[in-house]
Amino acid sequence: MNPAASAARPAIDWQPEDPATLADPYPVFTRLRDEDPCHWSPRLKSWVLTRYDDVKRVCLDREGQLSSDRLRPFFASLPGEEAARIADIIRYLSLWMVFTDPPQHTRLRRLTGRVFSTRAMQGMRAQAAAIAGELLDGLEGRERIDLIADFAGPLPCLVIMAMLGVPRERLPELKRLSDEMALFIGSSRTSPEKYDTAEAATQAMAALFRELIDERRREPRADAISELVHLRDPGADIGVECGDRFSDDELVATCILMLFAGHETTTNHIANGMRSLMRFPGEQQRLREDPTLAAAAVEELLRYDGPSGAQVRIVREAHALHGKRLEPGQRVFIMLNAANRDPRAYADPDRLDLARDGVAHLTFGFGSHICLGFPLARTEGEVAFPALLARYAHFEPLTEPEWINSLVFRGMKALPVAVRRA
């Protein structure tokens, strides 16, 4: 780049809530990676990292310079009246493993991983395929569908409900409650009214899971809630005679987390992936003709326009990065999708290539905090994309989508398309 031209460029004014930026954040990510890879955002009052190596280094955090325990400091800073307003959000989200550091994170992940193992999640493939088939059969004869409301939304929700053992008829209620909780979890700035909505949703979901947990204590079944309820970890030295186990609040919090995280991200993964395939019809046809590409296609679709926009850390120890000084207590946004399009990591990163080979994408994070449910998300993607492409020979977007106003989640509110049966 010409130095004079570079000097004449205006300062980067990143407006993450701008509709045009929500629809296509990648041009500003390019500028941030090239011109200011450790960017201080006055709007977010946070540091923003966009390069692949920097984001991966934060995920690994081998030096212990950053913390994932980012909600408790926020909760502690709230005035008493405001904290009381979101008491159940504080009660349960503080126990989510994604918001904790070792040793609490290590313990919660070890316990949860005994039930939500890779083998158990991959074992849901047949059930996911059956649910996908049912959903598509229910759309028979329609020439217009909403890929989110009709397929990408219910599929992962029904799969994780089946794994947990939540009655299928609770789907509409749980989807609504999950969407209302996302008003708090997915937004960096939320109005008091949305706080109230998210608090009420958290209370309702906690009540539902307490009811199911009580039932499983009396009559265990072949489902994940029963396993969590009766779980003992004989390998843990926590001072409990029969081994470590979840407290009642930890049980409820873990069930809420697995339901929320088990479908919200996968819904956006399937929808974003189908939108990407519509933008690259050659790659869409390539996968349609060769479904054995499904596993590789899922990885590339997760990289190209993944469902996780960012993760947040808190600076624990002062350190320098790209000439900037990061001080204890400051927030750091690691922009996963920006890292996944970094040309320093990927050749021609703005092109969708379903046979791409190279370094692992960072959509699920990396290291000890990598998303526990990633095997289930991958399995559902490997089922969903071939099923849609086998059922329909053509997809045509009907409108420009409205994107969710969130830094944490990258997804659309709806994805209406015209379809033609294969």
C-alpha cells in the first residue's frame, strides 16, 4: 500500500450495531487486521483483536494473562437494585462453565463431559437425520419456506431436547425462552426492558428444568438429565465421600446452558451455511452431487461465515500487544469470524472452498475453553446440509435478511427462500 494513501485514510470508525456492518462486517475486519489489529473501541470500551494468531493465542492463554470470568465482575459492579432485578440471571449464568476459570471451569467441564462426551453427541446422528426428514416432509408441497423458522431453528433444538430428555411438545416454549435469554447473553448493551424479559425467561427455564430434575431423581430414564442427576465423579478429590457431583443450582445451570448453547449456535450455523451456499452456487452443486464432502463442507462453512461472532475475556495481567498496553480489568473482544478470514492464515479467505485444507478455524474457540458441544454441532451440520440439498434442487433468497444485533452471535432473524423440489 502507498504510504501517502495509507496516511490519508480516515480513522477506523467501527460501528458494530450499524445494519450494513451487521450484514457484512468483513470489510471493516480487513481494515482492523491490517491497520489496527489491537484496536481500542470507544463504543465498546474494550480492546478488539482480529488476527488469527492473536485470537488463537488468547484462546490458549498459556501465560494466564486473561480471564473468562467476565460476568461476575460485571454483576458485582451493578447497583443493588439493578442486581436484584436480574437475580436469577446472576444465580445461574455465574455457574456456566464458559464464564469461569480453573479450577471451577476444569471441574464443571470434567463433570459435564462425562455425559456430553464426543461419542454420545456423535451418537445422535441417526436421531438428527430422522428429525431432519420429518421437518422436510412437513414442508412438502410448499414453494416458499423460511429456512430458519421451518428447519434450522427446530432441528438442533429438537435434537438437544431429545438428548436431554425434554418433552418435544415444549419446543415452542423453550425456543421463545431461549430467544429471550439471548437478549442478555448476546448483547453488549441491553435495555432495562430486555433485562426484565431475559430474567423472566431464565426463571421460567430454571423452573422447567427443576421439575424435570425432580422427576429424574424419582424415576431415572435413558437421557442426559438422568445421567447428570445421578452422576458421580470418582476421580475427583473434592472432599465428597462418593465423589464429586453437581449442586442443585449447578444442575439447573448446566441444563440451561446445554439447551441454550446446544441449539442457538447450530441454528445460525445451518442458516449462515445455506446462505453461503446460495452465494456460491458452484459449491452448492458440488456438495449436492457428492454428499461425502459433508464433513469438510461443514468445516469450511463454519470458517467462512460462522455463527459465533466473538468471545470476551478480561485482562488479568498487564501486557503489551501490537504496541498497545492492556491493563487489568479491561475487556477484550476476540473476533472469531475476523480471524477466520485472515489471509495470514488462509489463502483467498473470502472465497468459499468446500475442499479447503489448512489450519483449524476458530469458530468453536480453541484450547481448554473450546465449545463442549462442537461434536454435536458438526454432526447436525453434516446431516442438515445434505438433507436440504437432496430435497431441493434450487434455493432462491426472497429478501435481504435482517441480522441479529449481537457481537456474540452471528445470525439472521429469518431466511425466506423460494425452493424447487429435487
